[in-house]
Amino acid sequence: MKWYRNIFICLLLSSALTAQQHKIDSLRRLVGSLPEDTELVKTLNSLSEAYKGAGKYDSGVWASTEAINHARKQGSSILMAGSHLTRGESLDLSGKLPDALKEYFAALHIYDSLIGTNPDKKLLIACKKGAASAYGNIGVIYQTQGDFDNAIKNQLSDLDIALELNDTKLLGSAYNNIGTIYYSQNKLQLSLDSYLKALEYKMKLGSNRGIASTYTNIGSVYLSKGDSCAKNSPEKKIFYAKALENFEAGLALYEKMNLVGGIIANKINIGQLYRESDPAKSRQLVSEALELSLQTGYLEAIKTCYSSLYKTDSIAGDYKSAFSELNLFYKYRDSLVNEANTKKSVEEQMKHDFDKQRAEEKAAQDKKDAVAAEEKRKQQIILWFVAGMLLLVIVFALFIYRSYKQKQQANIEISLQKDIIEEKQKEIIDSIHYAKRIQLSLLPNEKMIERKLKDLKKDQ
């Protein structure tokens, strides 16, 4: 099943390459114009997703790393967790699994801490969904490394959250991942049971792409069950018939959606089913897949088609064709290695150019910010000067008012003292006049004295 997944991922990514490049260019321009805020972090993560969608994983790592740094500056834990998750996915797809695992665990740690402390229901659900994605991705990496115990442990944690939230999309994804782990362990019945549960939720979700992918996975399990049976046994025929039924169901949906990757993969799968019973039909189906692969230039698919044709012609005894197809298989396998190296060089150059552009844009923005900061500083100086003058006026006014009140109070006191003095003077004058009257009343007047003197003279 691994070759099918590689082809399918490769073709899905390439089918939207032009649209992705337009999206990347648009997001790059937007990143250069945004200020330091949450929108910048979200846009950088969107840019990382766009790079990932175009297969430019190193650039995706760079964009998500920038998002982590800006989220940290803003102190936004949930944005930081999402950025770690995005960075992990780019590292994962680029094959840097240990680094990807660290990012997923970093995201999971943040989500778990937020789940325990966040009272906001909407954010709580978002954190749980993020944690579920982290568990699922961690499980896939452990599976790739052959650590199936840790793989199934994390996928079951993913499933627990999906069941708690009753989220159809998460449930479909979790059961699909669990089925893939069991398939890798050759626990075919457990794998089949999980894939059938995944199909149930994919159908509820109404996702034709998810349904088609799950049909293909179920077909692969039945194919493996048939391969494990004795040749020409009834069980083998039954399993191959079920495998054919599911591959054809997947193929029909892929053809309806015009998804070339799924069409090619299922034609190769069906061709494999007919390899022994009908080599001519097997060659026809794989040749159709090869033609589509050559038209679209998908080297991984071309390589797989030549490998399948080589096996079919070897069984049919056409060793000349088988030898030619084997050489072509090696040729395209080597081309894939060279293409990967070239692609890495191109991505590094693009990353350098983008870093340079971002640095220039940042320098220009820093210059604008410096001018704005200087203007703001001048305005603040003027504002503080005006405020200081106003404060001095207020203090002076308060001082004058206080002096006026003190003078007014002094005048009142002086007036009161004057009244008291005048009252005292009046009392003293009145007392003098009273004493004088008494004195005058006691002394004989002038006429009485004269009369008395006259009387004395007469007596003499």
C-alpha cells in the first residue's frame, strides 16, 4: 500500500500546482505588508500550508518557524501550538521524522495545558481538535518507524478525543489511521474492521475523496488476504472478488472527480489482481495507468507502472519485454533521486530569494517605523511641554486663589478686630462720661458758691 500512498500524494499535490503557486505569491505579498499581530501569524501558517501543498516542504518549515516566533512574541499559546503543528507536518513530509515528532509533542503539550485551564468552550474544542491532530500525526510517525505499540497508543488517544467530540471528520481519520497501523502489522482483520468504520464516517461526511481512498484501502486488505491463501482456493477467489469490488468502487469515484492519482493507483491495483488469471487484461490496465502517468509526468507513478509491467510479463514468459521494463524502472527510479536533489536546490534558492525579499521589506518597514517613532516622540515632547505649561498655570492660579483667600480671611479678621476695638472705645468713653456725670453731680456748682460767699459777707 505504501507505493499507492506515494503516488496518490504526489499526484494530488501536482494537480493543483499552478493554483498553489498563485496562492503562495499572494500570501508572500501579504506577509510583507502585515504588522506584528495575530493576522501575521495566521498568514504565515497559511503560507506554510500553501508551500506544503506545492511540495515545497523546506519553505513550509521556514514559514511556520516564522509563525512560531511571532506567536511567541505576542504571547499567544494557541497560535503557537497551531504553528508547531504546521511546522511538524512540513518536517514530516520532508522526511525529517525526529524533528517532526518534536514539533508534534510541543504542540500537544501546549494544547493539553490549554485544555486544563481554558473556560472558553469554542477555544476548548479547538484545542481538543488540535490535540487529536497531534496524536494522529505522532501515531503515523511511530508507525513509519516501526514502533507499532506507540503508534496505536497515540491513534487511540486521537480516537478518544474524536469520540468525545463526536466529530465525524476526526472519527473517519482516526479509524483510517488505526486501520493502516494494523495493516502494517499484517493484522488484516483488525485493519479491515477499522477501515470499515472509517468508511462509515467518511460516508456520513459525504467526502467522495475520503470514501474513494477508504475503498482503496479496504481493497488492499482483501488483496493481502487473498495473497495469503493457497493458490486457486475458494477463499482466495472470494477475497480477490471483494478486493476487485472495492478497487472498482474507488476507481469510479476517482474518475467522477477526475483525480488522476486515484485513477492510476486503482488501475494498477486492479491490474495486479488480474496478473495471474488474465495477464493480457492486467497489462492493459497497467498500460492505461502508465499512459496517464506519462501524460502528466509523474515519475513515481511511471516507476511503479514499469515495475508492475515487469512482473506481469515475467509471469507471462515475455522476458524480452520484462527486461526492457526493468531497465525503464531503474531509469525512472534514478530520475526520482536526481529530481529530489534538484528540487531541494531550487527550494533552497527560492527560500534565499524570499528571505532576501522579506529582509528588504522588513528594512523598509523598519525605516517607516523609525520615522513614525521619531514623529511620535516629537508629538509626545510637545504634548508634555503643553501639559507642563498647563500644570504651571494651574499651580499659579491655585497660588493666587490661595493668596486671595488668605487676604480675604485677614481682612475679615481685621474688620472683626476693628469692631471689637471700636466697641471697647465706646465702652471706655461711655464709662468716662458716666463718671464725669457722677462727679459733676457731687460737686457744687459756681452759682451756689457765689451765693454762699455773699451770705458769709453779710454775716460779717
